[in-house]
Amino acid sequence: MSRAKFFVIAMICSFAWYLIPGYFFATLSSISWVCWIFSKSVTAQQIGSGMKGLGLGAITLDWTVVASFLFSPLICPFFAIANVFAGYALIVYLVTPIAYWGFDLYNAKTFPIFSSHLFTAKGTAYNISAIVNEKFELDLQAYQDQGRIHLSMFFALTYGFGFATIAATLTHVALFYGREVYDRFRASYTGKEDIHTRMMRKYEDIPSWWFYLLLALSFAVSLVACIFLNDEVQMPWWALIFACAMAFVFTLPISIITATTNQTPGLNIITEYVMGVIYPGRPIANVCFKTYGYISMAQAISFLNDFKLGHYMKIPPRSMFLVQFIGTVLAGTINLAVAWWLLTSVTNICQDNLLPANSPWTCPGDRVFFDASVIWGLVGPMRIFGPTGNYTSMNWFFLGGAIGPVIVWLLHKAFPRQSWIPLINLPVLLGATAMMPPATAVNYNAWVIVGTVFNFFIFRYRKKWWQRYNYILSAALDAGVAFMAVVLYFSLGMQEISITWWGTGGEHCDLAKCPTDKNIVVSGCPVA
């Protein structure tokens, strides 16, 4: 069968199937059977819920759940999948249960085990609006009256392992790739061209001034916004320069991790942390700093990925540049317009406590983004992770992350014949749960299972099929659900046409959101 025919057939199947979990039977998106068996047990549902708990045994029959946060597992090498699984299992099934049920760290049982929401010391939802003044800055007296912000156990640990990931990235790249980076840099001036570069010589190269001009224009516009719209942006001009410098420094090491594992450690936590320490109490400034520091780096890596693909596919460089430029302008404009339209047209959008169980408008990623702006920008890391905060000990993760790759490197030098040792990639392993939340346990369960099936078993035992169809199947599955999602929204979603039965009521793990401390009373949770 030709690849084109295979793509069409797989896309049609994906398109047709998504009608089931996407509309008729939403419970298939997270089959948390443990909750169904133990319908009245808070602990069992915390363990078994794929959306609000540890997801033990939770599976899915929905491709959007498999690929929504970690992207398609079919395009990720198996050694990276193994590292992700090891980190995921370590954090979710070892560290979190011990911290929550074993030691009740930071009064963990007062709060849900898995949640991105912010809480008071009594386990109730934190009233963010009450601590923000009219300038979108911290009202210190109101904050002191309401008390410190508390996080769920898993959310707090996610930040700790995020600290470790950033430190491990620098150490890992320096030890395992430092010499190669230096040699490649020298070879770029004196070394021989490879076959791909020689073949690309027939095309006109991109003039360097195109890139410099775009950089100058975008920086100038950003600088004008910081200076003349400071009341809205909150970020001073020097912070823009600092954010750009951070993006520049981290692009190379994180690009190396991305190129070798297809996993990209994020700068979001370190940019938030740094800006929160330097300029606390201003959430909009913190968000802007994160955007210029972290998102700029992520976009740089994305563009490098496109250019690399174009280089191997022998696409003219100038055509690649123009497509990227025009696509960025179109995507930015359309995304902003659609977001504004949704915010003004969907009732209770992003307020998950006011939306039905199967609503597609809970905005899990945006919810985490908002809560992060409160933690790092409004309240500030010094009041949460600093001397006056609850989670000071999380800063030790920086040291642990920096030391970890040194141990792996020493083991590799001591046992050079053990080829599996250098495959231990601590930036990927420690950062395995960086997307949780908003990603949930069922996302990871499905991603690991599907990735293992295709990139280990099929790769090993059906190599010809894998070489011919694996990546085609990944693209077809993505395309199919994307088209059906659009069709469902415009044909049924906009008309608010829905069906209601057990299969559209979510995963049926309502008690997973409850704390296990019997002295805490939360609406919808059993009372001791």
C-alpha cells in the first residue's frame, strides 16, 4: 500500500472514531475503572482517577488524550519514552504517595492530592481577587489577612522537580555534549560539508540581515510597549533585555536535549522564579517576562526544527523563511481573535467549578498559567519558596538536579561497556511530569503505552512496517481528530446540542478532588 493511501485510510478512521469519545461517549477519554469499583472511597478514587488523581489503571480510547500534551508518542524514540516513564513512575507512584499518605508533608491531606488550584490553610479555595488591588498588584494587607497560599502535594513536587530539571539540563549538556559542541563549532568554519549541505548549495541562502532586521523590529516594538505602556505591561525595559539574554543562553543546551530526545525542558519555572524574586507583586510583569524568556526560546527551537526538516527535505531556505514568517503572522492574529471571541461568547469559560463534567471549555493549561502568575508574580517566590514561605525545602532540588548528571557521567566513565548508562537522560527523567498539571495521569499512561508498542515492539519486530508507515500514521491520527473536532464544534457545539447519559458524565471520579483529612469539610465530599 502506498503511503498516501495509508494516510487517507488512517485519517478517515481517526475522523470517524473521534465522534464516539468526542461526543457520544466522553467517558472513553478517561476509563478510570478503579473509581467505578470503589464509588464511595476518597482514597481509592485519588489513586484511580486519571484526571484528578494518580491514574493507576486509567486508560483511554481517545487519541486527543494520548497526544494532547506530550505530542504524538509515535515520533519519540523509545529511550526517551523509557526516561519519561521512569520519571513519571518515580514522581507519581513513589514520591507523591510517600509524601502525601506517608509523611503528610506540608499538611498535604488537607488538600486534594492532584490539583493546580490554590488553597487556604483550611483547605478552601483561595480568593485571588481579594488580594489584588486596582493596579493589578499585590494588596499585602489583604494577603496577610487571608493567609499563605497552599498547593496540592503533587503541584508542589512538580515545581521541585522543575527546579531539578533546569539544573540537570546545564550539567548534562556540559558533561555529555560539551566537547562535541566545541568541536562542531570549530568544524563549522573549517570542516567539510556533509552531503545535505552540498545539495542545498543550489538554492539561494537566507541573507543574515533578514534575521537581524526581524530581531531589531520585534525588540523595538517590545521595548516601546515596556516604556510607553508600562501601566498595562508592568515590565520595565531592563527586564526585557534580561529575558532575551536568558532565552539566548538556554537555547543551545535545550536544543540539544530536544534534538536527541524529542522532549523539550521548559524555562517557564526559572523565568518565573527569577522575575518573581527581582520584581515581586506584579503578575502581568511576571507573565510578560516568562513570555519573552521562555516562549522566545521555545519558538526558536521550533523554528530550528522546521529549518532542520527543510534542510533534509531539500526545501529552498528562502521559501522556508517566508512560510514561517507568514504563518507566524497569520497564526498570531487568528489565535488572538479566536481567543477573544471565545472569552466573550462562552459562558463560564475556564471556570471548571461552574462547568459541566464533560465541558471542553475548562482550559486546563490556561488555569495553570493563571495560578502560576499568582504564585510567582502576584505573591512572589520569596513568600512561597523563600524564608517566609511553606515550601522552602523545595530549593534543594536545584542542587540535586545539578549533581545527578555528574553521577551518571561518572558511572559511564567507570563502566564504558555498559551502553545503557549514557541513555539515562536526567533532564528528561526529572522533567517527565513537567506538563502535569495541566496534563493528567491518563495522558501519560496512554502516551507511554502507545509509544512502547510502536517504538519498541513494532520497531523491533516489524521494522519494515515501522519505517514505511509509523510517522504517516501519527500524522493521519492528528489530522483525523482535528477535522472532526472542528466539525463537532461548528455543527453541534455552537448550537449547544448535546446528549446526557452516564457515558457523557466524565470519568465518574468525583471524590478524587476531596482531601483525606477528616477535619476538612469541602462541598461534595463525604463528612467524617
